[in-house]
Amino acid sequence: MIVVVTGMVGVDKKSYLQKVCRLAGERGKEVLLCNVGDQMYAEAPDIPAGKILDIPMKRLSSLRRSVFKDIIAKAGKAPNLIVNTHATFRWRHGLFPAVDFDQMRQLDADMYVCLIDGVVALHLRLVDEHAVEHSLKDLIVWREEEIIGTEMLCKGVSEAIPFYCLARGAKEQTTETFCRLAFDGRGKRAYLSFPMTAVADMEHVNEEINGFRQLMKQVFICFDPGDLEEAYLPERARRAGKKGLDYVEVKALGRKVRLDLHEVRQIERDINSQIYARDFMLIDQSDMIISLVPSLDDGRAAISSGVERELQHAHEAAKEVYVIWTAKQSPSVFVTQTATKVFDSVAGAADFFKKKEHAKEIKC
């Protein structure tokens, strides 16, 4: 298995992928990790750390091609290989590709994964570890460019190669997802759908949602929109503005950070449009959607317009559609008529899925 992993600066793919390799090793999978950036610096010791993108484009391209030539040679010997690279760079040269199509075709990867993270976490890492001037708007644009660039690269090499977008999640919690996605060919992929912004302050509802997420991840390879949550930022900006503050205080990477109020307001439209596009992308790369519609205190269903739209998108994409409806209020015909199956509890759904997947394993 050869997996190409991309992601913008600030994602810290290297440490994440090292954990993936350790996890795979514990399960009997030997994985060689090739970090393209490290290998380029090793081949050009005269270039100071953090300055490689400042060298002339001709030398940068030659250096990159030399490193990829070595990686291609290793690919034929390694039982499993992960190539940590970028699809694009935006630097003083402008926006430019970080790979060459002819070499990517020679590499003949089995899968492409674009690793992403939230804008606040990206901002913190860049402030701490990289001398890269940026605004929040820059980060959200760079992230979108890398996703699109990776997908175009993957499909340009071959339409048959799968492409996935995956959030790294808090504390690298998606390393399990990555490992199963890359090295467990039998696992089914599920998109987890549930209300988020509207129930953010409802503790008991969030407990039910978190239990649902944990149970489903025991059965399926899950793409979870909760692994990258930014929808709260515009609301935090509105609250800060009403208080007369010029900053928004949030938490990321285990600590508090203050963001410029104007910068947060500037990216509100981008956040909303990217959530819309990204969640549909995650549904499209899944085999099914599993949606939890929890109950409010008065028994009504906590179903958001986003969940309804996701269910409809999955149905129209011919995906399996499962709904867990725990509210006393009965589901509408628009739910029951498009769902493959409706459950009245998370536990009941988990039991059904475990038995179903176990039966498939026995049959295999």
C-alpha cells in the first residue's frame, strides 16, 4: 500500500503520521514514512531551516525531483509506504505545485489523503513553529487550495485512485481512522451526521452525541464533522462585538488564544461555505451516512437544517442512509421514506451494525 498524504503548512503532518506508523506497527503492518521536506533539507545541507522555499525555483524543482526519485525506488521494496508532501505551495513565488505529475504516475500510489485542521489550531502552530506571516483569511484559503490541489493531482494521475479529505482531530484522534482507511480494506466508511451549533450549549444532548460518535467509530471507518469544528467562531465574534471587545477568545491545542475580531468576522462567509462543501465531500467519500437526531428536553427532535440537507444529499447519491431518532416526536415522512433503516436508540443501532458487520466477516 502506497499512500500520498498532503496538507498545508501548520497541520504538522509529520508527528501525526509517525503516530499512524506506530499504530500500524502494533497491528503487524510495517510502514515506511518518507517526509519529502526532511529529505530535501538532508540533500541540500547548505539551505538553512525554513528557507527552502526561498531558493530559486529551478533548484527547488531539481531538488524535489531528486528526492522523489529516491522515494520511487524505495516504493518497490517497502511493504507499505506513506509519502508526506504538499500538493501546492503559496510563497513569495506565488502559488505553485509541490509535485511533478510524471513522478507521481511513476510512484503509482494506491490512495491520496489531504490532511486538514481547524483554522485556530493552524494559526497557533504557525505562530509557534514557523515564521510565516498570515491572516486567518490566508489560512482558510490555503487549506482550500491544498484540498482542491490534492484532488486534482489524484484524478490527474488516475481516476481510479481514491482521494480522501481527513481532519486530524484534537489530540490526533483520527490516527485510528487513517490506519483503518489505509490498511484495512474490509472496513466500511461512514459519515456521522448530527446537530452541532444549535445544541452547543445543551450538555445532555452533547453527551448523547459524543456517545454516538464513539460507538460508531468502534464499528466503522468514520468521517466525523466534529473533528473540525469552526462554526462557533462567527457567533463568538458577535458576542465579543456586543461586549465592545476587539478580540475573540477561544481554546485550541489545550490553551486559550485571542483572535483579532475583524479577522474572525472576515472569514465568516468562508467558514460557512467550506463547511457546506466539505461535509458533502465527506458524504461522497463514504459508503453510508449515519445520522443521530437527539431529543430536546420537551421531547421535540433536535434536527437541524444541515442534518436534513445531509440526509437528502446522501439519499440522492445512492448511499445507505441510517437514522437514529431518539425524540418522542415522530420522524417526518421525508426522513422515513429516504432512510434505509430508522432506529430509536444509539445502543440499538450499534448492536445492529455490529451484528451486520460480524456476519459479513464470517461470510468472508
